[in-house]
Amino acid sequence: MIENYIFDLYGTLVDIHTDQTKKEVWKVISRYYLKAGAVWLPKKMKQAYFRMCEEEEEKLKTPEIRYPEIDLGIVFRRLYEEAPLHIPYLRKQPDSQWIEKAASVFRKASREKLFPYRNTITVLKQLKQKGKGVWLLSNAQTLFTVEELKMCGLYDLFDGIYISSDHGVKKPQKQFMEAMLKEYDIAKETALMIGNDMKADVGIACACGVPSVFLNTDGYERKEIERQQKEVISDPSCRPLIIESGDLAELLKPENGYA
């Protein structure tokens, strides 16, 4: 009996597209930093951002942690502190509130679309009405995701939210899901993982002995889904339920066994 439904977010519950490479993104964020006295040319800031992301990720890698997740707040702070030029009379010590605003400005500039899929809210509410546990396990940045959950009307629908940037690891790292199951006292026998990424979502579920559902929201052909499945799964017992339509409402069809 499934009592706890663990959802991925982006591409599973919400449709999103961002583009951090756009020139306008770096014009907008460099202006935000300029107001606080940190001077960047947009192109140089873009280069520094991606370099710092790589550097911070390398710091977290260990033989045990193959899939680290950085906290972008560190990068936004470094971008201020390591700016090539500061205007003395505007300079400030960037506190957490300033960092959160920087992240919000950056995300808004790079985000091109964001909305919940057609049946997302309906399905989550139905599960809650049935007394089921509804959880989020997302490869994401808290600085971005909390605001976006609220924008989509999803934030209050979860019994718990587990975001990779808060824990230093991301899917498919086994420890990420294990930590969540332990913190919320969820028995794996009662849990189901639902996501749109075969490697991250199905892979971590398989590693933890949790059944899974693959939502084909990217419109893959059946052959491509099978190819991805073969790359991720060696144990036939780990094979997910595949919802080829990508429609979350199919999860609750009695014939699928997870209603």
C-alpha cells in the first residue's frame, strides 16, 4: 500500500524553461550589483558565475559523493566580494536578504516560462484528501524554488520539501533520498517516487529500493524511453511504471496500482 508519494518538481509537476546564457540576464544582474557598489561587465560576470559554480561543485566532490549540489547563495556572494571593482560609497556587506534578492532578480531574468501542468494541483489535492503523504524531492536551489512553488500555488500542498541545495547532494545520489526518508520517518515500503528523469528519479528510487513512476513529459518516443531505462536499470524489479502521455492524472487510475 502506497502511503507516501514523493515527487520531483521541474518537468514533473511544473513546466519551466530558463536560459542563463541570454545577454539580458547578465545586464539585469550586473545592474543590481552595481547599485550595491560591485562593478561587473555583463560578459565578465557571466564567465565568473559559471567558473565559480564549477569551483564550488569541485569543493563538494568526494569519492562517496558523485553528484554534489552547491548552494548558489555562495556564488552570488562571491560575485559581490570578488567583483573587479567596487564603488566605495555604495559598498555594503551583502546579507542573506540581499543575496536572496540577487537570486530572485537573476531567476526572474532567466526564466522564460513557469506553470504547473494541467492536472498537478488536482492530483496533489486528491492525494491529500485521501490522507496520503505528499513530499517533494527536488534537484533545485532553495533560493529559486520556494518562490516558484508559491507562484504556482504548490507550496502548501506538501507535507515536506527536500531540496538538494540544502543538503549538498542531488539525485541520483542515493544518500539524498535516504536522508529524506530518515528525516520524515518514511518507510520505503510505503513510498513511491514520481519523476520525469530516468537517471535522476528512477535511478535514485531503484538505488533505495523504492518503486517509481516515469512521467514522459518530454514526449520521448517509446524506443528512447527503453534506451534510457536500459542505461539506468539492471535489476528488472526496479522497472518503473511508465506514463507515456506524461499526464499525472494517470497515476491515480486504479489499473496502475498506485491510486
